[in-house]
Amino acid sequence: MTCVGTVPGRGLARALTAWLASAPVSGWRDLPVSVTATTGTSPDGCRVHVVHNWSWQPAETQAPVDLTDLLNGTSVPAVGPVSLGAWDVRVFVTR
């Protein structure tokens, strides 16, 4: 078991991630500096993607796969734009 008692900066977060899981599994690539994406599996087997923009400026990235927004039900096709407002968070599911 590994316990990290801090909120890591981007550099430390990347180093920890590379150490913990050397091969990425979420598919999110080339994220803007202010954007993070976390992917997990729900109890029903769906993949859940939580995407944050940690900035006062809007940001945009590309969907790695076809996504459905859990809050409003809209679809984002693979490689389609995922727009994030300032300090925004979006939650998607892949079924």
C-alpha cells in the first residue's frame, strides 16, 4: 500500500502515475496544462470519466472514445471536442 499525504503538483502527479501505472488505460492524451482526467469502472461495468479544468480560462480537449455526459445526456463522439469552462468539471460514461 502506498499513501501520499499531499496534493501533488503536475510534475509530481505525473511521476507518481508513471510509477503506479506505467501504461495509461484511460485514453485521454495531450491534455491542456490545466486539465486532468480520471477514469474508473462503475459497479455495472461502465467506464466513468471525470474531467476537470483547474483554471480561470476555458479549455478544450478531445474525447478519447464515444462519451455520454452523465448530467445532460448529450453525446460526444470519439475525437470530438470536450469543452470546459473556468473551474469546470464534466462527468462522462462509456457504455
